[in-house]
Amino acid sequence: MSVQGTILVLDGTSTNRIMLKVQLTAAWYHVVQAEKLHGLAGLLRRTHPDLVLVAQTLPDGSSADVKRLVVANPELGDVPVVAIAPQNDKAARLQALADGLDDVLTAPFKDTLLLARIRSLLRARADTQELQLGNGSHPIGFAEPAATLIAPPKQAHVAILTQTARIGTLWKTALSGRSRHSLRNHLASNMRALLSGSVPDAILIEIGTSAAGLNTLADLKSRGATRHTVLIAVLADHDAGLACEALDRGADAVCMDGFCAEEVQLQLDNQVARKARMDRMRATLKRGLAESWVDPLTGLHNRRYAMQAMNQMARQPSRTGHGFVVMLADLDHFKTINDRFGHVSGDRVLTEAAMRMKRTVGSAGFVARIGGEEFMIGLPDSSPTGAIELAKTLRDCISKTPFSLPDASAPVPVTISIGLTAPNPPLTHSEPLEQLLKSADSALYAAKKAGRNQVRVRQSAA
């Protein structure tokens, strides 16, 4: 039997645990059961649940205690914890949200609603896991494990999307007195106004009996601009079927039985706090990926980037009818600079040379540092004459202006040798890029052999 994930059920009443196990096992989840808080930390470490369902009150604790235990484990900090509150106990439901629980179910509940909420929460957790690196326990974007409940940001931009202006005004007025967030009303009939401004952090959506609200949820979740926006659906009635549909269409949370300012505000705070955490993780991941393509000393692209860029350049048809060019450049007698003036001065020469070459090439191509004092230049579209002239300009930008070094009494002259391939037609998928690099390397060797501070051209053997 296929198992979709592991769910930990915590309840002091055995019949409740059994009932939940039957419901969840039928949906192909693996169920682990416990009845009290005592021993939970060890159970969490052994079972690594994907989600926790917990009665709001346990024999020796509460759902809030469970949430704190889960968050305290750096490997489980993103595991959703859902409280099961007593029937018709609105205060208990609100307290669970105030305690930082990820969601609240009020018993008794339909299987379909339970499973829809589980699916929604597991999808959100999967997004978090995609932002984690390797087997490390720390999420990207944090230097330490999350030891406390996530604190909401100071202010978020919240859009209120309703069928009529009157309802939007009522919701905004009710929230204004208790919300730290910036609130703005929009009509569901005018989605252009919502999408044309700055992207909101969260959107409250009125879900009526028609399909319009559900379609809006699906539309917003599918758009690149609003894919990470928090979507909170507000239902007029306790309609489990409509709530399930809203969750499956992309709602991050559902508020049933009409608009309740306190509940909506608690959901906003919890969901916006998680979004802020995810945004930080995404930003750090993006920054980390960008840095993985950059040489830390010179700020140029590194060898990894150069090979990917050159391969892409080699497979694309030319926009101008000219071919692409590979250049390899090597600073002459660089070891002598290091030996005579020290490695700090050598780094100064590398950094300054990189800046000069990058400025010279500009938008015509890329410059990458691929070795100690070796650089690669790629030009996507260049005529033979243009490529040779640029190579000579690169040579001159190094050799004609000596380098000022901290331990040198006078500016130090530096030269560079450059080898390049003639403009090359796009390669087929079967042709190796290595042959082009070998040709450029042979041209570089010829430039060195000719006395250095030279430019040499070689036709590719590819």
C-alpha cells in the first residue's frame, strides 16, 4: 500500500485516536498514536511525522505545549500542528490560533474536510522542504534552529476582496482596530485593480455560493506574482464541502461561519509570519545560488558559470549572422608578482585586472575567472575583425596602465596574453565544447610562446 506521509495523532481518549486512525489510514497515511505529552520529544525524534493532530487538551498538557515541542526540534520546526477543539467552543478555537497552532478543527468534522486541511498543510510543508539544503537541520535563511514560535512581521499589505463595497468596508472597519497591517479594499469584479498595484502579502477572499470565489482562488494561486501570497477564504456558512474546495483550490486557511474579525486577524498573523519566513528562505537561497556562480575575490563569474554560459552560447543560433567567440587570457609572469610583492598585492592585481576587463567587454559578452590568473571571455555574436579588435583592447587595458600596489615604490607594469577562436557556428548537440576550449588554449600558448603580451587566433578543430 502506498503511504503518503506520517501523521502523529495525540489524544487522551482512545476512541478519538482510533477514529482518526481509521480515517487517515483509509487515505493511505501512516498513523502513529500517543495519548500524552510525556515522552513526546523522543517519539517525535523516532517517527519524524509530517503532520501532528492533537486534542486541544491532553492529560498532562495542551496543544500549545505540543506546538512548542515540535518547533524546538530543528528537524521538525516546519511540521504543521493542528488542534482539535471541542464542538461549539469558539473561544477554544481562537485560543488555539492565538497559541500559534497551524490550524484548528472543531469536532465532529467530516472526513473530507479533515483530509482537505491535511493536504493543504502538507503542500505548504513541501514548499518549505524544497528550500532546505541537503540533510542539514537548518532551513535556508536562518543561522540557527527555530526555537520559538514564529513572530509576525510588524506590518503586511493585506487586500480585502469582496463581492460588494459594503461588505469590504465592514470587514476593513472591523479589522482596523485590531490589525497592525495595511488594509486595502478591492471588488472581486475588478481584479485588474488588485493585480496592477504592488503584490499584497495576503488576500482575504469572500467565498459565496457561486463558483466565482473559488475560481479567483485558483487564479491567484496559479499566477507567478501572487503564487506566494497568503490566501484566506472567508465562508458565510459552515459548509464543509465548500471549505474543502477552497483548500484544494489554493486557500492557505479557511474561516467558516461568516466573518469573525478576531479569527481572521489571528489567521492573518500566523499565515503572514510563515510567509515572511518563507520569503527570507527564498531570498537567502536565491542569494546563495547567485553566489555559487561568482568568484569571491574578483566579483567576476567563476568557471562553473563560464562553462554553462559558453555551452548555452554555443548551442544558440546567432542573432546577427556572426558566430560566437571563446577567449582565454592569462596574466604574464603572475607568480613573479606574488613572489616579489606578496599575495595581497597579487590579489590587488587580479581584482584590478578583472575590473578593467569587465569594463572593456561591457554588454558584448561575459568575463569569468576560471583559474588562478586565468580568465575566460565569451562573446555571443562577433565578427572576426571585431573579436580581434576587442582582444587587443583587452590586452591594452592591462598593459598600458601600470598597477599601483601598496608595497611597490612605483606602479608595476603587468601584461596579459590572449588566445581566441575565430567566430564559430553554433554547435550541434553531438559536438564537444572541449574542442573549442582546446583551440583557444592552443592560441593562448602560441601568444605566450611569441613573447607574451600578444593576441593569437586559432581556428577551432570542432
